[in-house]
Amino acid sequence: QPACASVHMASMKQITVALPSGRGEQLIIPESSNVGDLRTLVQETFGQGFVKLVTANGVVLTDATQSLQAAGLEDGDHITALSVEPILAAAGHAFALCTRGGDRVVTWGRSAEGGDSSAVQGKLRGVQQIAATNQAFAALLEDGSIVTWGNSDLGGDSSAVQDQLKGVQQVQATGGAFAAILADRSVVTWGDYLRGGDSSAV
């Protein structure tokens, strides 16, 4: 019996998780778990909807599929859980969800209308804001650039103005076009010209 108990405990990790407020908890989690499992356990334990996990070495655990071992988490380690702000945007038939400053956007709905962001997922780093037309999304990144996807005629293709989209402060949308405000207070638009995509007259 003692041998069985020893084997059972060996397959578990004890991780101490603390909030910036000072509240901490010792969590027991199977060694075979991944970062996503740990994040879920932290969310349930502290009653936080969205959290970012940071190791004692300052490494942010962003890959939910990464195993605890691959993430370098050992039994007895300490990590910090930071509450983060969720961002949810809706197009006509699709949604986009992420956390502010996050490196992954989850999308669902009609693929051609923004529900599939797989083609640009690798570019979505440090998302600060997401705006949506009826069939496309535009994400503002922390470096002031813009990434778009969805129906190209309704703002999903920003390639024609991409060289101008630097130092973006904010992005807004109509049903079929986007407008970005730059640091120099100028405005760049793209999308359906009948819905605000062409601002050349002003």
C-alpha cells in the first residue's frame, strides 16, 4: 500500500500560484497535464475568468498545449497568475475572441466571413483591439500594426494600405470598411468604398 501511494504522489506536481494581491494557493496537478489544464485549474481556484501565467523566471506560458515538463515547471515551483482583459468582437456571422496582449485569437463562424483566422494566426502577436465589419476582422497589435482577415471586399484585405498602417492608435469599422487612426492623427481607410473604405475626398 505505501508503495502504491508513493507511485501515485510521484505522478503529481505541486505548484504554488500567487496573485499580485498576495493571495496564494498550492495546487496539485497531474504531471501529464499541459499549460491549458493548469490555467483552467487556476481560473477555477481563484474565480478568475481569464488569466496569464508567468513563471518565477518571468516566462509567460502562452501555449496551452505545451506539457508542464516542456514548459519547465517542476514540482514545488512558484508561478504568478495575472488577470487579463478579454476582447470579443462580432462580425455578421463570426466571432473573434482573445485576451488583451495575447498571442492567439480564437475565431468561429462562417470561414469566409472571418470565422477562419488560420492564415494570419502566426501574425497575431500582442493583440490590443479587434474591430469587425459584417464579414471581416482587423486586429490592432501592440507594435501599432494591423492584421486583417475575412471577406477581402469588406476589409479583410488591407494589403493596399499596409505600408501606411504604422503607429496605429485605434481602429473602427462600418459594415464594410475599416478606418485606422495613426499617431500623427491621420486616418487610413480600406474596404468597400461605398461603406467608407475610400477617404480620398477628405
